Amino acid sequence: MTADPKIIAAVNGANGEAKAAGTRNCLMNRRQFLLTGGIATTVVMVGIPGMAEAQTPAAVSTYPRKLIGKLSELKVDEPFDFEYPDEGAYAESILVKLGQRAGGGIGPDEDIVAFNYTCTHQGGPLQGTYQAADKALGPCPLHLTTFDLTRHGIFISGQAYQSLPQVLLEVEGDDIYAVGMFGLIYGRFDNLQG
Amino acid sequence: MSTPYYVPEESIPLPPVDAEVISTACDYCIVACGYKVYRWPVRGGKRGGPAASENAFGEDFPVSPLGAWVAPTQHNIVLHNGEPHHVVIIPDKDTEYVNPLGNSSIRGGAIAQKVYNPQSPTRDRLKSPMVRMFGVLMPVTWDFALDIAAEVGRHVLDKHGTNAYGVKTFSYGYMENTYAITKYALRHVRTANFTFHDTPSDVTSTPGFRDAGFDNFGPSYEDWRDADVLLMCGTDPYESKTILFTDWIMPGIQNGQKAIFLLPRSTAGVAYAEKNGGMLIDIQPGTDLPVVLAIARVIVENGWEDSEWIKDWVNSKWESSSGFGQGTRNTPWQWRTTWGKFQTNGFDDWKEWLLAQEYSVPEKAAEIAQIDVQKIYTAAEWMAKPKADGSRPKTSIMIEKGFYWSNNTGNTNAISALGIICGCGGRPGQVIGRAGGHQRGGLRGGGYPRNKSPEKLPGRRRRAMDTDRYLMSGHTRLAHVIGTTWVQAMCGSQSLQSKFDELTTRNPHQVTSFDKNDIIDTLKKRADSGGMVVWNQDIYLVDPIGARYADIVFPASGWGEETFTRANGERRIRLYPKFYDAPGESKPDWWIIAQLAKKMGFSGFEWKNSNEVLEEGARHSRGSRKDFNMVKVAAHREGKTLHEKLGEFGTNGIQGPVLMLADGTLEETKRLHDVNRVLPDDGPVGGTVFNKKLTHFNSQTGKCNLQKAPWDLFSSYWEWLKPREGEVWITSGRINERWQSGYDDRRRPYIVQRWPENWIELHPDTAAKFGIESGDYVQVFSDRIPVQKDTIVGVEGDDFDFASLLKNGHIELTRASITAVAIVTPALKENIGYMDFLHTSQPANALAGRVVDWISGNYNYKMGVGQVRKMGESPYKNQFRSMSFARRDIA
């Protein structure tokens, strides 16, 4: 399964700047990762340690690479909270080992996923609503939307205008890094500008 | 779209401070939330900033919950006066009514995706009139298409009579359009071959309400909130009229309201209610009536009925006999009770009847419905048992299509009676009505010529034509179809489609010329040969009515592309202004109709704009639930147009019927049947109408009729239909995320990702029987879909009962098959398959029996039956991009 070349072009830009920056594969993967999640068996994204910020294209390099947990410490259905991409409003996110394969899942069982905690309908807090039986977040206390964490945070039922933003993860040894987002965080007009 | 996968954005442009702001309302469900359109030119590259002083919302970003956030699906680019403009469309954060917290559903919330943008999947909007030549729809000029339509239309009327000209139209597509369409079809063409998008016959949707004296849309939204006990039949408002649930009923539940659902299926609203002290009465399809009557029986056996209300507001024997309380005119509500099947002499007579019916015994009703009998007792207690201090619970009843399209007459009769004895009607928190489906945009420009209908029922009854049966019999020579799929929206849709094929594409007279006169001659020959020609007005090309059958396609413009007016489910009338250019040559339906009417030689269609249409139609609203005639009077006094005046009310609108007081001010109507309302002593001013239903009920006396609701008028159909060995009920309904046929939603990448095709929910035990798992492709099929044929003259009382129709050879058994993706969920009762009601390529209605409710003439769409067979695995089973198989009722 390869991603649509048009998407890759859209992500990378057509001017070759990504290639020049030496990050093309990484950039491709950032979206391809989600689009192919669950099909590819060994999607382990390679970070760009040491790459100066200024050299990488804006689309991705501006997302920080942040250590958020360790594979060995995660237990099935025991969510772990972290903040991403910054410590600002609505940055709280969930990291959870679902115990079943999931879209964008990492780790040996491809079952570790992370999502922003803020409902993409009207900003309701989803903290504490993890539903182990259904591998879901919700219902949102405001208007009852539920999200399927096995399927890239797509809504199950409810009013959200888009999927729950998925936090893109990488594994390096035992370390789990957050490296990007897929989808706009509620309340912000831009994930990185607030 | 360039990819079948939705790729979300991670930033959006904010409207700058000087963006223009246009107030409007949502185009979709009955609730019609208030919205604001922020519009600014693309030219110049202007964007708003994150500081409150830098954007049109005056808000700092990130915004707070419920704030003026803009999701990527809420931004688009349109042409306005020929120039590209950004539009951001979000729910109005300042509105005082309907959605006062600035909330919206997933449908309306993403309404910015609806507007035409050639870079989006809306690119296939119809942009030119088209005429089918050599089998292909070719773009032509308006004059070319209209000349043909007028010439052939005139010929059909002259040669085959007015009933050969069939008009099938939306009933809701804004008052300007419906007025023009009905003026054309009913006042000028005067055809009885006329009906709306959701029924084969132009008849009342809720006969029981009509006969009891209830208006469908009497309640105000705060009444639903303020009830102590709310019985919701055949709908979870969360799923289909979201804001009515989240912003009105949910706060009620949080305040202690006991919510009862009468449904075979649990969804998010049901789950929320159950978690908060409510109850689901999980009946099997079609068994509402015995359960409703059993609840009523428990109430009267315990003496819990609202005696004072009944004494004041129920017709006695003598009152009822004055033409069933409806007057002695020769009218449908009188005919319905020709043999005394429904009429009673008041409460005692009704009670005696109720207690004599075996199916109203709770244990028997529970057996028929396959429910826990305790739920009947609990419902009765909640709804009617007086509290310790002697006061009564404030009880309200809401019904919708799952209920009134299962056993149309019987269910609506039964629920009316239950409502009356519980004191529902016309008081705060004590109301009865419909929740609603689409918005209320009907305005009659002509009366239905019922005396021309061939439907002759026993007694003196002549009922509106069953246009499907008339077409099946080959009498319709010209089908003029406006804004509806017709085929998939009706029952037994696949056999109906076969007939369309035969009458149109398989008729030998097909256009093989580009010459206008040749085309006209060919189409006339087709009509004369017993075939049918088809005109289709719509915003998209619909398969098959437009794509396969239409000889002429007229491209229509819609929401935001013309200034329109419409009311919502609490009769709130709002203006929906034009804010961008309609695509190509598309025109509003009123304009299309006006040009056609003029070419056909009819006068009175010289309107220059949509305001002129509404101003002409205003007087036809007098006395109706959305009477806005006096708004026009007020507007003219102030030197304004009606549209200008309505625009001043913004998203708050004005709640009809609108009265004018002696001092010239306008007075709104919070609820109908408002028994506490005091109207001015000196009577109506000027053109104001004080309709009886402002303060009383819709009957001769102004009181309610308590009606019998015999199960045996329906049970012969139900018993015959119910699943046999290897079969399950096949029923259908709306799903929150898709509106109507999905004409917009199938062009929203995110919604397509969630619901790429039709699906069927099955209970785990049922699925296991068929070896089906979530994500499997299944075939849903049947070889015993009953189809009523022949227009017969009824003589005996039961000639139209299903058993008689079957015995006398008027029922044909047809076959149908559709595919779907299985969703195995405990949220649905066993032995049922539940599907989206209107996927055009996988229409659930194919499995619903095409047999009209023989009292009312409506279809009972929810009554279908079939078998389910696994075909294999769908692509959605083992990948994670599309669909979700998680249960929808997580609480």
C-alpha cells in the first residue's frame, strides 16, 4: 500500500525543499503512516535527530519530537496522559495500549495509539472517558460524541466535525516519542500557533 | 476528491475583523439552528489573527469550549458577485433561541461543505439545463429545454388529461419554491397526480393526531425540556434532530426528567436517558399500538387519568357526533370513521372499548411486542400516577417516523388517546406533537383536487391518488420530479424502478435528433404510446430518476444561492439569505416553474424575485401554523419588503402564527393549543386570523376526540409480514451523520470515510445464526415483498384490508435484493436488521412492502422483512481508515 502521490506531493511541496532537507522519507511517512496504518507491519518512523530546525520544512519540523513514555511501562487499557504539541490550551492527550491492533498503532502489537483529549465538536473534555470494552473515548460530557481509537479516532456516534486528532508516535528502543499531529486541535486555528 | 481518504487540515483561515456577517439557518433537519456566514474576499490574502482584536469573532485563540472555533470542515471558498470569497460558516454564538449556546450537529456544523466549490466533491452540481438526445443528457439553453417541456406538457394535458401530468415534489424546499410549485401543479395544471417526496398520496402524515385535534408542531422546544416525563416514540432525537436533544431534552433529563423511548434500537440519546433514570421500551417493529394501549389501560385501571383535563377538553357523545367533532363536512376525517371504527362517545365509552380489547392487556401486549411487561407498568406509573401531594406529573409525548410509519393510522390514534388521558396538550411541559424530520417549508398555492382522484374507498370516501400505483398502472404520461429521488424514497423500490424502466428507457420512442421539433414529436409519441416522459429539477443528477429516466433536467439552485424563507419544528420562521453565486446556469425552483408556466400559457407567474413570490403567497399562510401574513403588512407599513423585514429578525426569527395587535405590533405564538393564552378581547386586527388552534384544538368544538385504535385494522398485514423461518425484520431510519439521500454527505470526504456505503445492524445472536461478523458484506433479500396493485373501487368495509386485498388478487409478491456492510451490535433488538433509510445505491426501502396504510394512504416504510446472507468480507473489515464497528450507544 502506497500513499496517493498527490498527498505526498501536497505534504512535501513540489519544490523539492523537503528532499533538499533530507527528510523526504520522514515527511512521506508522517501522513502515509496514518493512511496505511494497520496494513504495514513494521512502520517504525525514523526521527531526525540532530537536524537543525531551520533546515527542515515547516510542515513537519515545527512539530517537536517529545519523549512521552516507554513501551515496557504500558499496560493494556491503562491510559497515560501527556501534553502535545506544547503545554498550551487543549494539549492534553491520551497514550494507550489498546490490546488490539489499531490504525496508526505502534509497538510490537501495533496497538499503542495517542490522541488529543479535546472533543472536536465543541471542545468538551474527554479525560477519564476511556472505554476499555469498546476501545473508545467518550461520550463527551457536553454532547455525547464517542470516538473509535482503533480507527484513527473517527467518531462512532455524535456531532464532532472531524476525527479526534491523532498524535503520531515513533518508537526508538523502548522509548515512545510524539512527533506530529493528524487533524486540527479544538479551539486552535493552527496546531502550532494556537 | 483526489483520494478516497480524508486528510484533515491542521490549520484554518480566521475571518478578519471586517469580514461580512450574514445570519442564516441550517438547511437540514427540522431544528434549523441559527448560523452565521463570515465572508471576505480571497483577493488580497487577508486573514484574521488569533487576538480578539484581529478576528471577526472578537475572540482570543485558542477559544474556550463552546467558543467560536472553526473546524476545517467549516471553511470553504465560493464565488460572490463573480469574485472568489472565503466563507466560514459556524453556528451563531449570539442567537437567543433554538441553539442558544451556539451548538450544532455534525450535519449543520459542516454545512460549509455544502456550498459549490469546483475543487471539492460538489463539482458535479448541475450547472446547465440538459435534454437527453441519443441517450445522453446534453447541456442546452434554458429556452431550448423549456420550449420542449412546455410543448410536450401542453400536449399531455390536452390529449391525456390533467391526471396524466404527475408532479412529485419536495414539500420543504422553502416557501417561495413550494408556493410556486403548488400554484402551478394544483391551481393551474390542476392534477390529482400530485404528491410530496415522502408519501405516495397527498394525505395527512399523522391521521390520528388530525382526528384527535392535535397539530403536528404545536409544542415549543422549551416544552420538551420542561416535561417531567417525556415519552419519545419512534425516534431518538439525538440521532436525527440533534440540538432538540442536546440543548433542550438533555438539560431536562439533567433536571430530573424521566425519558422513555419506544424503539427497537438503542442509540446515544437512549443510552444517555437510561443512564440517567430513563427507560427504553424495546419493542419489535410494528407493535407500538398494543403497548401504547396497554400503558393507557394500566392508567385507567388505576384511575390515574387526568380527569379534570378530560372533563374540560374531551368531546362528549353529542359533541363528538357533530361530525366526529370535526364538523359535518364531507372531509377525510369524517370518512375515516364511516363505520364507527374510531369514533367514541367520550371518555367512558372509550374506556369501555379499551378494557374489552385483549391486546391492551399488558401481558398480551408485552407478548406481541416481545418486551418485559414491567416496562408497561413503569411507563404508566411515571406518566400518570399522581404524586404524593396529589399533583400530576407534567407529561409530554413526542412521535416521529419510526412510530407513525409503522402503523400509520393505528399508532397515531392510540398515542393521541394516551396523550389525552395524561393531560398532554397546550400547557408548559404538557404537550404532544411530532419531533419533525425536514424543516417546514410548505406553502400551498393551490388546493388538491381530490374529486379527480380515482381512489374510491368504501362509503363516500375519495382519497388522494396513490401516485405510485397510478404510475404502475401506466396512467402517468409525464412525470415532473422536483428535488426527490422518487424511486428509492418509496417502498418496494426495485419493482417500482422496473416500471420506470419499462415506461421510459424501454419505450421505443427515444430521441435520436438534435432538432427541437423532432425531440418534441418523439416525446409526444412516447407519451401517446403509453410510455412516460420525465422532467427532473434538482441540484445534483440523481440516479436513476435524473441519470437514467429524465428527458429534461433543470438545474436548481438552493441554500445560500437565493433568498428563501422557512419555519422550523417550533414554527420559527427565518430568512435564509443568498450569500454566494449559484453554480452555472442553475436557477431557483420558483423561477424554473414560473418560466415553464408562462410558456404553457398560464398567467400569474410574472415574479421578478423570490420576495415577490413570498409576498404573493403570504395570504395563503393565514390561519396556518406558520401564518406570517401580518409580517408582510408590518413590513409594508415600514416601507420594507417582506424579506427585508424577516431578515431583521436574524437567527431568532419570528414564531408563527404571527398576530398583529391593535397597536400594530406583532405577537408571536409560543405554542399552539395554548389553553392558557388570552387573545385580545376586541378580536383580530386587520388581516389577522385567530385560528381556533391558537387556544383550542383542531375540532368542531375545539375539544379533543378520544379515539379507538383497533389493532385488527393492521394486524392482518403485520401477521402476514412478520419474519418467518430464516427471515428477520428489515427496518430503517436516519443515522445522525447523513441527511436525507446523502446528496450532500456523499460529497463530504469525512462523512464518506465514516459511512462509505449502506450497512445493516444485527444483534450478535441474530448475526451468529447467519454466520455474520462485523465488516462482512451481506446480501439482504426477499422474494415476498408485497406490492399493492390495481386501483379498485371499494364497496365493502374491509375491501382494502390487507387480507382482502391478498385474497382478491390485488397483492403481488415481488423480489428485491440489496447489499450492505454488517455491523454486529447489541444495541439492536434480536431478529431485526436496521439500515440507513435512503442510500440511493443500496436502498433499504427495496425491502419495505409497497402497501399503503388502508385508512390513511401513507406507506408504512418501517415494515419490511427479508433474509440475510453473508457474501464475504468488505474492505472495511480489516483496515482502519473507514467505518467503525463500535456500538453507537456507549453511555
